[in-house]
Amino acid sequence: MIRIAIVDDEKEQVDLIKNLTVNFCEQKNMEYKILPFYCGEDLLECSIPIDIAFLDVQMGKIDGIETAQRLRTWNKWVALIYVTSYGEYITKAMTIHPFSYIMKPIQPEQIYKVLEEFLEYQRSVKAKTKEYFQLNTNNSCRYLEINDIYYFYYLEDRTVEVRLRRESYKIKDSITNIYNIVNHHCFIMPTPSIIVNIQHIRKIDGKNKKLILENDDEILISRRKYKEVFDALNRYMTNGEL
């Protein structure tokens, strides 16, 4: 899942970038979520982790550069892509370490090129850090990418369900043993029977004490674990690690 924010105070520009981005993602058969915003303030109030942010440099109230500065304080890994009509803003924008910039009027090739470059960057990072979980079911053995696992859920009789986005597997193991294996990855334990991949948390429902995942599954958080889970999510959003 790639989450893309588009921030511009002109609806036509938001719609243009959105349509081009959707077209690119569909052609690549990618899972994606587009988040349109019409001012920087709305983006900064969003609790969903963002992978890419298209930021119009010139906006009312706070501009794209200030928005980027504030966004960087809690999301150091977002790829910032500035969109501007004025080349003189580029030097100032570079101080916030953008991923790229696009000059208006926007051309489809510009959007496609920067998205392709982001995918290449993402693939290179994953290639260096890709790790696997050994899945033993019946008499077979296979390996799942750790990043693809949403959560582990203890059922009964030493049976654990391994949940991915669209499929699940059952294995014979203890939840404690699995936690010891994956603890150094981005996993947290909101209850004694569940281990959740923090990368797939969409938001925390504080009122009802539960996690909402990207596939809309809801995971309850035990009362004594709430602060620990909340702090872990904040650290991940800030530093990219638990």
C-alpha cells in the first residue's frame, strides 16, 4: 500500500495530480490510497502515515515549504515533491530535503517520472532490508515477507493465524515464541494474543481502544497496553523504527 497526499489550494491542480497518480498506480497494479487536501493545515491534522506528499509551494496561510517543515518533525521518511510555478522557490525548498520537484504547468510525464523514481528508491531500500518469516503448514514450508504480514492471532490449542492483506494461514506455534522471533521488527503486542505489524496501522481509535488496520480489520488494545502501543506508534512515525 502506497499512501499519497496531494496538497494544493486549487482544486483543478489537485484533481489533475490525482488523476495522473491513479492512472500510474492502476497501470502498475499497485495498492494505493490518495489523500487530497486543499491547505497545508489539513494535511498536518491527518493521522494516516504518508509515503509521498505533492506540495504546492504557494498556498494561503502556510505555504508548502512550511508545511513540509512541520510534516518532517513527525514523519522523517515522507518523500516530499514540491510543485511550483516559480524557480526561485526551489533553492529555499531544497533546505527541507525534498525527494523531487515539479514545475507548473504540470505534464503527465513529470508525475509518472517522479513516481517511477520513488518506486525505484523504495525497491532499493527493501532489497537491502527484506526479511522473511518461515511458515510451516502441514508438511510444507514457505517464506512470507515480514512486511506483508498484518498480524499474528492466537486461536487455541497452540494454533496461530498469520494474517496478510487478502489471505491467512494457520500454523502450530505459540504467540510468545513468534513474538521473540519478530520483536526486532516493526511489531507490537496490543493484547497477549495478538502481534500487529505497526506498518499496517491506519489509525488508533482512542475512544474505543482499538487499532484500525489498512485492510479495515480492527484490533482491540488492552487497557494496560494502550500507552505502550501509542508511544510505539509515535516513535515509528517519527523515526521509522520502534
